[in-house]
Amino acid sequence: MQIVNTISQLQNILLQSKNEGKKVGLVPTMGALHDGHASLVRRSVTDNDVTVVSIFLNPTQFNDPKDLERYPRTLDCDCKILAQCGAQIVFAPSVAEMYPTPDTRSFSYPPTDTVMEGARRPGHFNGVCQIVSKLFQIVNPDRAYFGEKDFQQIAVIRRMVADLGFSVDIVPCPVVREESGLAMSSRNTLLSADEKAIAPNIFRILKESKTLGMSLKDTESWVVSQINAIDGLDVEYYSIVDGKTLAELQEWTDSDDIVGCITVYCGKTPIRLIDHIRYK
Ligand code: PAF
């Protein structure tokens, strides 16, 4: 496995692979890798001749400086995981390498980037589009792999790919969960033992909400009240939306692709956890 820090090193290596007609898979990450990331890398290794994993803690997508500051940084451990998964190239650039001048581009894909996370984290998806578009331009991958845990992010990236005409297949990969049901996330390492014990209630309650037979709006309210009743959990939003446009729905009959998306604050710090469930 080669570890490179500059765009020119990366492109020199990739030029040869592309000249040989090899398929290139890209797995963009911000490091602090866990089994969820490993599943994306393994999938890319199976699908492609060359897998590039980028590790870059992208400052432009953090609207809260404290969140960026406490984000775990574990490069050595990440590289060990990636070698075990069979990745060929790790691209770990500096901020100056990726942003030699401030990125002033703005992206706008409503409603995918204006609802839910988009409404609560101003600038977040703009930063995601800035970095992912740069990575697509630098790597020019045949396929790019994203975890469905960040369900809204995939919808925004799909819109960006269509808008800018990137010829890359976006491959969404299923959420990987801990045995408790908690969706794997780099932020889980920040949870105390007590917080880790209550966090799995989020997915438990989401699953139970599929069995209720209530109206869509009553189901939303039920999920919020059940989770808020648990000491240490505080729902920021629960929205049942169209799985493609992410537009809010009123009735179960409004779409045949329906997903419930949730963000919950857990514990005293608090740690912001996101998850989702598919209704149909
Ligand atoms: O999902 C993430 O980890 C990040 O948003 C991504 C796609 C790597 C862009 O920084």
C-alpha cells in the first residue's frame, strides 16, 4: 500500500493504472476509520483494480470549530486497517495541499441540502461538495463509495454529480452497526460507557416505529417522544422524507421511497448521533 500526501504523487501513480485500463475506486474518508469504512474499502477492492482511500479532515464542512477540534485523528491506526482491507493507495493531503487558496465555490441543491442537516449545519453540505468535487477532479474515479449512514450526504452528492457531469458511479453501502444496533460512527469513540449504553435505543425505537400502523405524522411524533423519554437522549429532529429528493412527506401514500432521518444529542458533552430507517 502506498501512502501519498500530494496531488502530483497521486496523479503520477494513477496515470499508469489508467493507461493500463484499470478501474479505479475512491473511498473518501475523514479518518478515524471503523468497520463501516472497512466495508466500503472491501467493496471497492472487490469492484475495482485500484482502490484509493482519501483521509482528509475537511475543515470547510465543519460549521462548529469545537466539533472539528475534537474529531478523532488516528492516521497510523487507519493505515493499518486500510492495508488489511487491501487498499492500494492512501491519499492523506494537508489542508494547504487541498486548499492552496480559500475555496469560494458554492453549491446549492435544494431541497437535498436545505432540509434536516442542511438547515441545522449551515455550510456543511457546501463544504462536502467542495471537497468531494475536488477529489473527483483529482482522482477521476470510475466508482466512489459512501456509507448510507450519511443518508442525506449521498442525496446531495448525487445531485452534484448530475449537475457537474462527473462520470463516476456513486455506490451507496449499507450502514454497519455495532452488536447493540448503534450505527458505527467515528464519533462513537467520544461516547462514555453510560452514553454507549443508551445510544442503541435510537435504532431500537426507529425499528419499532415500523410496526405501529400510525399515520406518518403521528409516527414522527411517537419516535420523538419515545426517544426524548430516555434520560440522556434529546432529539434534534426526526423527519420522514422522500428517499431521493429528501422533501418532507405528509402521508405514507406521498411516495414509494420513504425514509425516516434522525439526529439525537447523546449525553452531557453532548455527542450528535445520526441514523435513519427505511419505511418503504
Ligand atoms: O462522510 C464523510 O466522512 C465526509 O463527509 C466525506 C465524504 C469524506 C467528505 O469529507
